Amino acid sequence: MKKLSARRRHPLAALVVLLLALAATGGLYAAFAPADKAQADVAAQSLAIDEGKRLFAVGCSSCHGINGQGSSEGPSLVGVGSAAVDFQVGTGRMPAQQPGAQVPRKPKIYTQGEIDQLAAYISSLGPGPIAPKPEQYNSTNPDDISKGGELFRTNCAQCHNFAGQGGALTKGKYAPSLEGVDAKHIYEAMQTGPQNMPSFPDSTMPEEQKKQIVAFVRHTTNDEPNPGGLTLGSLGPVTEGLFGWIFGLGTLIAVAIWVAAHTTKAKKS
Amino acid sequence: MSSASSTTTGAAKPSSTRANPANKWEAAADWTDGRLGIYSLAKANLRKIFPDHWSFMLGEICLYTFVIIILTGVYLTLFFKPSMAEVVYNGSYVPLKGIGMSEAYASTVDISFEIRGGLLIRQIHHWAALVFVAAMLVHMMRVFFTGAFRKPREINWVFGFLLLVLGMFDGFFGYSLPDDLLSGTGIRFMEGAILAVPLVGTYIQMFLFGGEFPGHDIVPRFFTIHVLLIPGIMLGLLVAHLILVFYHKHTQWAGPGKTEKNVVGMPLMPVYMAKAGGFFFLVFGIIAAISAIATINPIWAYGPYRPDQVSTDAQPDWYMGFSEGLIRVMPGWEISLWGHTLNLGVFIPLMIFPLVLVAIAVYPFIEGWITGDKREHHILDRPRNAPVRTALGAAWISLYLVLLIGGGNDLFATHFHLSLNSITYFVRTGFFVVPVITFIVTKRWCLGLQRRDKEKVLHGRETGVIKRLPHGEYVEVHAQLPQKDLHTLTAHEQNQPIELPAQADENGVARKAGALTRTRAKLSRGFYGEGSQIPKPTAEEHHEITSGHGHH
Amino acid sequence: MSHDMSEDKLPEPHGSAGEVADHGNPFADPGLPAHEPRRTDIDERAAKRAERQVSLMFVISMIATIGFIASYVAIDPDRIVYIFPLGHVSALNFALGLTLGVALFMIGAGAVHWARTLMSDVEMPSERHPIEASDEVRNDVIEQFKTGAAESGFGRRKMIRNTLIGSMALVPLSGVVLLRDLGPLPEKKLQETGWREATPAKPLALVNMSTMQPMKPEDLVVGSLTFAMPEGLTTHDEDFQQRIAKDALMLVRIAPEDIKDDKSKDLGFEGILAYSKICTHVGCPISLYEQQTHHALCPCHQSTFDLADGARVIFGPAGHPLPQLKITTDDKGNLVATGDFEKPVGPSFWERAR
């Protein structure tokens, strides 16, 4: 201890402490950051199949196999349907960029036309859920919002949070936020169950109910005002507590400092 | 009471002997004094001295937010219906149209959307509650780290502690009332926790809920507890707390002219009436403004409670967060004994929860016993001058923070891209390790600051002026501190560890100290022994250095 | 400073107030510093300015209160406005909160500014007296108490004392007895669920909570998640909340070769497994189902169950697996239950047999 005390004031001490702290932070992050390998999944349908096949051979086959049969890097796409392709490629999840606990949403790199061709090709490999048409997911009935809300709270809120903000799953996986997600993609996710999300096929959740859920999600994440002011992320009491401490108590203490401080004297002593 | 003499001796006379009042205000005061004795009361208090320091106003934040909560709470009771009868919502909030819900939930949605200003009052009530508990905790920490809990204030410390605990629970009951999806999940947790109590758990659960969860009684029952029972007790404790603050007079920081036998500051009338009275309006104004700009507890978005529905991010308000952390990181232990089940995964956290709180509550008595100090203390300790106490307090806070991280592990996972499981493992380890590390670091830090103070006293303040000496050496000029600073920096006491009684008495008969005495002496050495304080500079040392020459 | 436990209740720091600096001791208390005037104390113009500032704050408060009343009267509660950076907020809430906030804040700010600039800021000491009474008072009080106690005869007349203690100890029991009707006794309530009405002869169908219709096995595809309740229960039933708090089911379909637990496989039907949706930890509806790992996570406390392995607890604070309901199909091909869960659902309790 004596030795340590003596060297505390060494010019390099601060640098050493800084390096140690950085190494510790980085090390801790590396230790805790989820590094599990992605279990990318995916999908397929019929027209311009050849065009789709060509695109597939260039962009997808290295993981999913030259005929979509799957490999150690990616699952088989036989029978995943066009809905899965449209969702995975349309939300930019596919092609996957780097291994991680989960393949994240990112800007898409294919045009919708190319996605449709890919979907056509994959659909040709085996039957699967078909990408929906706008009338299937665009609701016009205002009652759909509240009905969808109830369905959402039963089937979806446990992972995606009451306001569709997403939430944590095990070992670094997560249910993504639904903010800014296209209605079509929400619908397709329910149809196909991408990655770790379970599917909600039409046999257990009919089209009409999917449309209601989409209506609720779109309303909540887009149109719904926040009457009380800042939503603080719609994450529940954790962010409220943080806000209360920093801006509530913080402001009050700042004011208390002003109240209790001595007024400046006329002549500085 | 002083006027009592005039009234009793004047029994034969029809009127008081007091001189005629100068105006009608004085007359009114005389009238009141004749009945309530206000002059004697005011004599002691009107010009009562309060010291100025921002940290002495933390308690006022608690008091004022409590008043705000009561005012807004009364307003809310005018519209809230504490009933679990089912109604179908048909108000203006579209996403709930046609949904079945309890009257409690429907009336809270109506307060938010149909009653003008109802949303604002709800938000003020809830924000004030969050700040109330936060301010109580910070106030308690201020008292802790400055040693203001020492004799004669230990009982007031306990009153304050009880207020904190009651405030936490009243907040939890209030959070449970609207019967939304989040609050219902909280009540469900409470049910599970009660069921984990061995032997009587199921009975308590049935009696509390009036049958099986959730039943139709829990909201009305919590309502009574939330608006009447707990606030009533709190009000009583609050009054007692304030009476004791007045009676003991406020503590003060060391400084020129400040002693254990006086209190230096400005009088209640007028300065503190204006400052403290004004501060109430400042607090209320700030909370109102926050309620205008930030949503709290958007119950309309949560939806009505149904036991088969849930939203992720299911957390209690922050003050219950550390207990949430305990519950979340506890391994799932469960033991079966003769056909009975003991759910340790819930029961152990349920037992640690009060222990965490009680640990801080009993600290003044433990410190008093270890140090054997029986004197009154009115001059505050600077935290650095009580390194062991400060380190213990910091360790407690670090434990609290680790548990808060545990309570929010899912949000830490999503927002820092970490694994939920790793955070839980970290908290499990951190629960034991972090307080120890914090203790060691804080203690060393305090000692470092003591060394710096000592250096400042002996060598003066660094002026930043660099001088070149004739032989070429560069030195920084140090300036002697003025005497008031020297006094302030050396005003603290340095206690010595208590000594064990001599091992042999005067007759040479061996006398062994009991285990308790020996523990106490050991702990006392830990508090005040060699490694726990830097000896204060003495006048001789100071003299030697200042009279020496060429020193800088 | 030696630490002696003397009777002196108020430790004397070296040097006391007002004492003129002692030349031998550089650390002695120099006494309260002399008061130094503020600008407003010596400059009448500055004082006048401060007065105007204080009054201005009070006037702003008045205007804000008028604004509050005007907002209350004029603004429609449904009106939504866009305010940066808050977003689309209720115009009424924002206006009321801000005007109320300003009205209150300005009263406070005015009062504090007044105190800080115009009221005397001379610091003065006030004497403290020890809280403890003098020995004289102490002895006097103890004497009085002894006299009173002796006069009451409390110690002498033991019969009175004992019967008084007895009656005081008994009387609170009335209050305790009165609490009995708070609720029923637990009996077997927590041990059974609404599914107990199902029998092999008269099975109960599993009703899909989205469609409110019975389901056929082929409706559930591998990787899907469905929630179910017993047939006959409706959301508007008086006791719906109590029933669903125990009866709710989570149905998953796992490829039979992935199911590791044979007993679980037998309780299910062709890989369709019906688990209680209520967590065995403290009762949250656990349903964060990861269809690739077959793990179900509880959103409240992160207990994780492996649904492919009999809902074994693999992480978190839950103490035992989720109970599984035995399911089969009836003559119409619908999924049905033929009995109750084998184990009580929901959180553990003392009377629960493992």
C-alpha cells in the first residue's frame, strides 16, 4: 500500500489508470456481450423465377446453398414461402452481415422488384406462406384498433412491449421495436415467425385478426399522440424513475443551491 | 403559558391586566394568545436560527412533495372509483373503445382524458411521488454521510427511516390502484410473494384478496390503505420528525464562529419564512412544469389488467427497483419438506429486502456502540473525516445500485446490447463483490482527501505562480491559508479506538474481556485505528514549517 | 484531541466562538467573520432594482394564473398540438401544466429573491442547550414518578395489576377475530383449476383465445404459439379474472423428435404441448416463446423454461417446471383436455405437494 501511495502521483499514473479502465470496460463488454451464433432463418414463390435464381446465386447461396437447401451457415429455404423472403429481405435482415445473437433490421439492399423475384424463386422450391396484398393488412375499420389492441396484449405485448417498443429475450436476443415497420412486414412476421418469433398462422390467427393487430400497431407507433408529454421511450417505470431523478430531483437540488447560497457581496473579499 | 399568571391572578377582576393593544391586529393576537398561548410559542421560534446550506433543504423537498401529493391526491379521490366491477369503455380514447375493464381503470382513463386538468393532476401526483421517495433517500444519505444521526438525533433518524419505508409502500399501493396491465402485474407479484411465506402464506393471500387472485376486493382495500391508513401514519411521523428538528435545532458545518454550543444562520422570520415558504412554490412549480412536459404512467397505453396478459418492461416504480433486482437475480431454489413446499427463490429475497433497509436504519446505534461516544454532536462531519462510515455508506449505495441494475436487467440488455443472462450473473456476483470494492476504494479516497487537507493546512494553497530560484530551480509558490480556513480544516475530532480493559487487574488476577467487548474493541480499531485516519496536523508542525524558510 | 468519555455532553472544539485568535494556536477559531454588505445593502438603486425584479416575478405569476384559467375554459380536452421536442401532446395538459408551473414558480422565485437581496443577511449565532436535563431535574422527576407509582399501589396490589394486564392482553383479540371474514379459507382452491371439470367421458375443448373457437391439431404448425382457455369460459363472466389467472394455457408445437422429455411428449398430442401460461415463480403470464430454442422467458423476472424438455427451469428464479395439461382430441377432432393439471399451477405455496 505504501508503495502504491508513493507512485500515485507519478506523471504516468493517470495514463495507467485510464488504460486499465478502458481495458476493463472493453473486457467486461466482451465478456458480457452476447456472442452466440445467429440462427438465421428464412424463406420463398413464382414468376421471374430465373431472375430470382440468379440473384439468389449471387447474394444468398453462400449460406443457404446453391439450391436453397441450406448449409451449416444458413437454414433450408424450401417451403418458407414468399412472405418470409419479403420480410427478411424487405426489412434488410437478409443478407445477414455479421454473426451475432440475432440478425438485426437494417436498410434493405434489394429493390422491391428484386425482392419479388427472389420470393418467386424461393416459392418455387416449395409451398409456404404467401406475401399479403395491401387489402389484407390495411384496415379501414376504426373498430379494428381496439380489437387489435386486445389481441396485441394477449399475443404480442409480452415480447414487444405494450407500445411495440420491443424487449429483451434470452442471451442477447431481443424482440425488435415495431416503430416504423411497414404494415406488410408486421403481417408477414406473424405469418412466418422469423428467427425466434413464433408464428401465428392463419389457422390459429385468421387474416382478419392479423389486420386488426397491424391496425393497432400502426396506430400506436405512428398516429397515437402522447397527450401527457414526452413518452420517455414508452418503456415503463425504469425510464420514468431515471427522468424523475435527473430532471425532477436534479432541478430541485439545483434550485435549492440557489435558495441557500449566500448573495454576492458588494466587495469581493 | 406566561399569560396564565395574568388570567389566574386576575380572577377577581373582570379583565386582563395587559396594556391596551396598539391596533386591531395586536388585539387579535392578544385574543389568540389568551386562549392558545401563542406568544410563548412564538418567542422561542419566531427568530429561530437556521443555517444556510443547500443540503439542509433536501428535507424540505420531501415535506413539500408530500404536501403536493396530499393536495393532488385529494383531488383524484373526487373522480377515482375504487371498484373492480366490470364496465365496457366508451370514452374518447379510441384504442380502448368497446373493451371490458374495471371501473377503477375506466375512471382513471376518464381522469386522464375527460376531466379537464385531470391528466395534469394525475401526473403531478405521480411525479411528486417519485421525487418524494428519491428526495427522502438523498436526505437520508446526507444525514448519514455527515454524521447528523448522532446523539441526540438517533430517534429522529428512525422516524425518517419509517417515513421512507412507508412512502415506498404507499407508492406501491398507489401504483396498484388504476388496475391497468402494469399495476395488475405488480399485484400479481405481491400475491406470489405472499404465497411464498411458509405456513400462513395461503391464508394471508385469501384474507388480503378476499378469495382467489385477483377477486373484486383488492383495489378497494388498497385504496383505503393508500389514501387513509398509510398517509395517516406518515402525517403523524412527519409532525414528530419536524417537532424534533425544531427542538434539537439544526446541525451545522464546522467553520469560524461555529461551535457545538451554538447554531449560526439566519432567523426564521423573515428570511426563512421567505426562503422556505418560497421553496414550496418553487418545488410545486417545477413538478407542475415536469408534469406538463413528460408523461408518467400512461395507463391508457398499458390497457386494462387481465391475469393472462402482460407487457415486457414490467417493473415497479424506481423505489421498489432494488427489491425487483433481488427477486430477479435470485436463483430458483425451492425445497420440499414432508409434502410442503418452501419457495426460497421468492422467500429469501423477501427476507433480504427488509434487511437491506434495516441495515441502514440501525447504523447509528451500531456506530454509537462501537465508538462508545455518549456526547451530543451538532457540528457535522465532512464525509472524508469519517472514512469508515463514509465507506460503509458508499458500499450500501453500491449494493442498492447493483440491485437496481438487476431490477432493470431487461432494459440494460436491450439498450446496451448485452445479454440478459450475463447481466443477471454479473448482479449475482456484484451483490457480494461490488460493496467490498466500493468500501475499500472509498476509504482510501477519504484518506487521500484527508492527506490533501493536511498538506493544504501545512503548506498552503497552490497559487499557480511559478518562480525561478537563483540557483535555477523552478518552484510553485504556495500561499498560507487564512486562519478561518485553517480552523475549518482542522476542526474535526479524531477519536482514538477504545482500549480493552487491562488483561490483569491491580492485584495481578487475570481478567479476560468478554467476546462482545473484544469485538467492540476490534471494530473500534477498524473505525479509528491507524489505517483509518490521517493524523491531523498539529500546531507545532504548522509552526515548524511556516517559520522555516525557503519553503514554498 | 484525546477521546475521553467524560461527562461533558458538548465536546469543546479547540478555540471557541468569538475568542480572539490565539497566537500560539494557528488553528484556533477566529470567531464569526464580520458581516459584509451586499450591493443592495449599500446602493439604494440596486435595492430598488431588486424590488422591481421581485414585483415583476409576482406579476408574471398573476398573468400565468389568468392564463391557467383561460386555458381551462378555452382549450378542448381532445385537442392535440405538436410541440417540439415533446411531440403531439394534449394542448390542455401542456397549457395548464406550464401556466400552473410558472404561476407557482414565480411566487417562490420572487420570495427567495426578496429574501436574498433585500432582507437582512446578517448571520447570527443562537445558543444551544444540552437536550439532557440536569441531574437535579432528573432526580426530581424520578422521585415524583416513584411517589405516583406508590400512591397507585400498582406494585403492591398484585391482583389488580394481574387482572388489568390480562384484560388488556385479551381485548385486542376482538379486533383480530373481526378480521376473519376478510376472505375464505384456502382449502383446496389453489390446488385445482377450471380444467378439473374435464373428464375422459366429458372432455373440455381448448378454446383459442384469439378466435374464441376450438382448435384442431392441424391448425397448429410447428413453431407457432397459441393461447387457450377452457370451453365455457367467456371474458364477460363474473369470475373470468379468477379463472383465467389459473386456467390460461400456452400451446406450442414442437417437432416430436425435438422433444427431449418422454412424459411431456405423452401428455401432449403429436408434438402439441399445452403448458400453463402462469409462471411458477410469482404468477406472471409467461409467454416469451423463442420458437428456435424452445425457451419460454418470463417478462417479469426472466425465469426461463425449456418447453422441449418438460418446461424444465433453465434460468432464473422459478423453482419448478410449468405444469403441463394432458391433451388429446375428441370425436370431432378438436383438441381437448380430459382432466386437471397434475400439479397446482402458478407460484409455489406452503401446502403445495411437490
